[in-house]
Amino acid sequence: MKIKVIVPIIAKTFEDEVRRELASLATPGVEYDVESLDYGPASIESEYDEAIAVPDILNKVYKAEKEGFDGVILDCFGDPGVRAAREISNLVVFGGFEPPMLIAAGLGDKIAIVTVLQEVIPMINGLISKAGLKDRVAAVRHVDIPVLELIDIQKLKDALFEQSVEAIKQNHAQVIVLGCTGMMGVSNELMERLAEAGYDIPVVDAFAASLRLTEATISLGLRPSKLTYMPVRAKERKWWGE
């Protein structure tokens, strides 16, 4: 099994962290490759950022299929280009939103998402509506830390704890989903800290959930439905800059 992880930004900030997580989480025998974008934004924190990331995402998905990969993880909670990637390939493709939300829905009735910035909340609300999860999401909160500053791990951990407690107390959350794949590697410690404070609830790491669901889907011999993700019609298309 071969899986490509596309970090859909031009910044190389998270590549080493992704490789470290893969080393500890990946199923033995599964081959992973990590690649960032050549063209696009330094981080995805707006609809505009997402839009300019998608062309090179699709280029790299197309290339991954030609190179014999079985699946692709688009390493962003905003699921940039996921549905389009399923249309242009026969690969298993997941982003960072669907897997943790599907897992969280099986762990508790009310889910709180804790993301990076206030400006990404409308994007996440759109994903929630499209997924039919509005009645399950109690709140979308933010830690007010830009994506590229998530490398300050202690600041991130403290902010996640504070917002998670507020989600539990104010919004009656029963499951926490970390709403940015850049928040990888902190879920277990956050879960323990919440338990020590008297809140015994699960915390779902978006990247780990995407990795596990991608592996499982490929292992089951499943692929995205071509009655949903229909192959695109042949027509003239001109990429920006051509």
C-alpha cells in the first residue's frame, strides 16, 4: 500500500513534523511519501488561500495516481480540492475534515471543533453543513494562533486546553476535534489534562484520523463512488498562467 501525503501549502514548515507522525502512527508495511506544493499559499486560512492551493493539489493528485499510489491525504482540515481530486482519479482521497468528524460522531453526541483563527470558522461551518452535521456540532472555537505559529507547542497546548474547557462548560461539548491538521501530536496530552480537570472526553487528532481512515478504506478495497464523483467531461481547459 502506497499513500501520498500532500501538505497543501508552499511552506515546508510541517513536512518534518508530518514525517515524524507517520513514523509513529503508520501501519507497518505501508509506504508513505510527503510532498508540499510548488505553487499556492504559505498556509490556508481563507477561501482565497484554499482556491489558489487547489490547482497544484490536483496536479499532484494526478501525478500520484500515475506513480502507482493507492491513496492521497490532503493534509488540511479545510478539505481543499478533495471532491475535485476524487473526480479526476480513482484513488482514495481524504482531507483533514471528514475522517475526524466521522470518528467523533461515533464517540459522542455533541462535537466541538477547536481551530486556529476566527476567519476560518465560516469555512468550517460550510463543511459542517455540507456533511449534514449541523445538529451534531455544538461549537466551533478558535485558539487565535495562525497556522505558521503552531510550532510554539506550549502556547498551542495551553490555548487548546482553555478553549476545550470552555466548549465543555459553555457549549456542552462531549467530544473535541482539533480543527487543524497542524495541531498533530498533542491530542493525547490534551485528553489527559482534561481528564485531570474532571472532563473525561475524547480528543480527535485530525491528521491521525485521516491517516487511519485512508489506510482502512484502501485495505477494504473501496474507492470513491463514481456515481457521486463522476469523471469529468473532456473539454478545453486552460490553467491560470498558461
